[in-house]
Amino acid sequence: PFSIGALVGMSASDGSPQWAAQIQGQRNGVAFNTVSEFTGAPVVSGSTVYVGTAQGALASVATNGQVRWQSGEGAMGPVTVAGGSLFAVNNYLQLVRVNASTGETIWKAPLPGYTKSNQRRRKAIYPSFGPTLAGGRLWVASGDGYLRAFSPTDGTLVSAVELPAGAASRPVIVGGVAYIVTQKGTLLALR
């Protein structure tokens, strides 16, 4: 992805550009982003590339550069592709599931956004990182100090585990252990 809103396919043999697809969103959201273009590495599944932007675009692009569909959901990080669906944290502080074939939104689940204060400002803003699919659950780590598990079927919150500090990375799950970097720079390993 490039900051001009183009996803560019490169030749694996010599690195030359082979195609470009314009992917641009049209909404600002409430996720307090400073990046307006691509927010995560493209994800390749079969002959399709999936990518998201902070300004309200999820897209399905064929490996020849043809845009198959574009959705108005956006993504604040890389998407997760599984079972014919895309899962992402959008720029409206929601975990979303989108049909990978059509781009239609299947469900949305709210995520924490900020702590309200008596003043006309937000006391603390909480980023959300993920989702990561493991053990039949979608895992989202948050700056509010929780690792949350959601049902991939309907977006229901299944459980929440308190962390010793807010998260600063998406959970990486290997061998049943969730690894998360906290805002204090600590690497947590949770079973």
C-alpha cells in the first residue's frame, strides 16, 4: 500500500510494479487516527488481497489489481480472514464481520473508546488491537487494560481478561498462549 491510496502489486521476480488499485474511504470515524490511508499490511487469501484504510474502506482486490468490492467499514489494522468472512476493528470503535465475497456487513460489536470526564474532553482514549482468531474466538486487546474474546458467529462478548496495563499490540497466539505487549513495554504471556 502507498500513501496515495493505491494498493500496488509487484513482481516477485524483479520488484517491478504490475498493477495499482485505488482504495479510498470517505469517513473520518471516531477512532482518533492520524493516519488516513492504509492501516495494516494487506492480507492475501487465495487469489484475493484484502486491505483496509482508516477512513472507511475495506476492499477485496484480485491478484491482477481488479477491485472486486469496497465496503464502508474501514480498518484500524490488518484484517483477519476466516470462514468466508473478514474481521476488523473499524474506525468507529467496533469489531466488525464482513462477508468476504460481497463486502456486506454481517454484524458489529462495540469496543471501549474513551473515559468520560466532567470536562468537555475525553480523559483517556483507548486503542483496540486485533482481532486475532484462535480457539474459536476473536481476541481484541485494548488500551483500557482488557483482552476480550468475541464469538465470530454473532459478535457476542464471551469473556474479558484484565491485563496489568493497557495493550499496545494485537494479541499473537501461539500454542494456546496469547502474547501481548503492554503500554509499559512488558511482554505478557497468557494461557
